[in-house]
Amino acid sequence: METTIKELDRIYIGEEITYDKKSGLVYRIAIFKSVSISSYIFQLVNGEIIIIRRN
């Protein structure tokens, strides 16, 4: 089940989310989440940082 932009507000550290099903990407959120006016920033267990633009 794909996670929508609105649902990202309710995601907690450590939860697994699927975003952009077409790419088959599954992210495990690790240690950091930041929400700004323009984007969500997640840092994952492997150190990868994902920035998702808000609409």
C-alpha cells in the first residue's frame, strides 16, 4: 500500500513506508524526520537522506 503525502505527517521514526510504488521503493525510516513548509526530510538506517517535496 502506497503512503500518500498527507500520511507522511503521521509517520513515526522506525516505521516502514512505501512511496512511489511505480519505482518499487520501500524506505525504512530510521533516526530523523523533519517537516518544513516545502518538504519532508527522512534519514534512513543506512544513512541515506530522502527529501520529498510537499504539494
